[in-house]
Amino acid sequence: MAHAQHTAPAKALLGRRTLRAGIATVAALSTAVGVAACNRGSSSDSAGGGGESPVGVVLITKDSTNPFFVAMQEGAKADAAKNNVKLTVASGKQEGDDQGQITAIEDAIARGDKGILITPMSTGVNAAIKKARDAGLYVIALDTPPDPADTVDITFATDNREAGKLDGQWAAATLDGKPAVIALLDLFSDKIVSVDYDRDQGFLEGMGIPVNDPKKNGDEAKTGKYTGGKGGDYTIVCNEAGNGAEDGGRTAMEKCLAKNPNINLVYTINEPTAVGANAALKAAGKTATIVSVDGGCAGVASVKNGVIGATAQQYPLKMATQGMEAIAKVARGGEKPTPDPGLAFKNTGVALVTDKPVEGVESITSAESAKLCWGN
């Protein structure tokens, strides 16, 4: 997924050494979680609270079908025993189900849980989160920083604006000075969510297209010059919402093609949306460069087979396990986590994945990414 939260200045691109170190860290974390799941009775668990009473925590995702959220749930379940956490897993029925998340928050309060991990659906759940914090629960947002950021105690997330920028920088360089006829396939049209505007606006910034309100999609000039890569003319054909789903992506792309059949560059909020957009393009006998965000195993495969030109990979397992450990520590009187320097959240990393690298934009291959991906 993926919000007055991303107000830090743009960061320099990761150097190759830093990028590799980050990848190694994520790989090590994945291994550690697997080992913990297999050795729940070992003496090493005592550091995580083996001798302490269990801490009640609920993980509330946007849905339970998106591989990204499934990976979060599985990671949290594996980490729960290590930290002596009594874990409850809940979710909305689908993207946009505010009430499902609100009910799960109220249930956590009633159970006497000590903390909540949540990928907040929208500002519609803010009041329920406040109620939980007022009741003494420690609340960590995962993936999607709320708007405003201080709605929760802290957020563990991808820098979604940076993810969008990486896509935009790669796309601009790939165009090699050719005109860009752009479709922007966003998340929602009826909700304001930071992951939505951060990725969209970050993509435009990476392309070198001026944005107006950095927290609003669709208010930039529809034609002009992009300055990324060699620079060139651009036309923004559409901002359409695909609701983060494959069928939604297909419908959104069909609407965009009806407005202009010459689209050659498609930004998508996530990889299911990208797959749907590709299906619409294929049915119309068209081709376009598609960029996206997620880095799930299915999305990485889509990069390998050429459906997606580049995607920004994020690490949901890391978000869930770090969040779980933080709540257990706080509940037992330990230090509270703090945001990373210059940011309003804990950054869990991002890497651009493409098999068509461009000069000046750091990336990893689909083969490298496949070792770090999540889902099936």
C-alpha cells in the first residue's frame, strides 16, 4: 500500500554498496524469522519475552487476499512466538472497507490488547485509532502512513515517495527524449490516502514534471515538458482509480485508452493494477511501458517476462516483524521506536527492480529481487 507525513527533502539515490547492504539486511531478517518460527522453544526466546506474560497485539491489514498483506500476516505470526505475543489477525473485506478496520480496532480495545499494527485504510479510521491510543494501546502504522502522521505513535513503511521517484527517473531515462503520453492509474478516487498521492506525485517528480499540491493527485499541468533523462514533451491523459486490483486496473486502463489510444507510459499504484492495465493494452492491440510498486513474487515475474518495465520493491515482512518487536518492547517498559533522521517514519527500504537498467538510476535485476520477494 504504501499521509502530512512525507515532508522530508528528496534523498540522494542509494549507492551500489548501500543498496547491497540493504538487500543483505532484508535477506538476513527473512532467515532470522524462519529460524525463529522453527525454534520457538529455544532459550534464545527469553530475550524476546519468553519469561514474560504474553502481550496482546492485533495486526489489521486492508484485506487478507493481496499477497503484500498476506506476507505481513505470515511474518507477524512467525514473529509472535519469539516475542511472546498473543497475536490476532484482522482485516477489511477489501480495499476501502473502513468499517471493517474500525470494528477490529474496537475489538482490540475490548480484549485489552497492548498494541495495534495497522495498514490504515483512510482518514476514516483516524477516530478509532485515537480511541485506541486514548485507551492506552500503542499503535504502529505499517506501509501506509496515516494523515496526519501523528494519528499513530509511529509508522514503519517504505518511503513511498522515493519509490515513485525511482519509477519516474527510470521511465524518463528509458524514453530517451521521446514524447511521454502518460496514464496514471491511482488507488482511489473517493478517498485521500498518503500511499496513493506519494507514489503518484513521486513518479511525476522523478519524471521531472512539476507538481502543484504534493498531497493531491491530478492537479498538475496536463501538458508540458518533462526534465528527467534527456527531457521531452509530456501529455497526461488520465488519472483513473483501479482500487489496487487487477480488474480495476483493466477497467481504468480501458477508460484511459478511450481518451487517447496513443498512451506509451503507464504508472500504476501496485502490481495487480499493472497486470490489469497490461491486459487492457493487449486487448486493444497496444503496447506501453508500465512501471509499478510492490516487489511481490508475481510482480517480479512480471518484470522478468516484460509485462512490467520496472517496479519499486518494498519489504512487508520487515515492516511486520519490526513492528511486532517494537510493540512487545514498549509493552514491557522498553524504549519507544523513533523515526529515522530526516523522516517522519521508520524507513524499511526500497529498491528499483528492472532487467533494463539505465545510467544514473540504481537498480537490481529480477533475479536478485526474486530472492527477496514475497507471495506466490
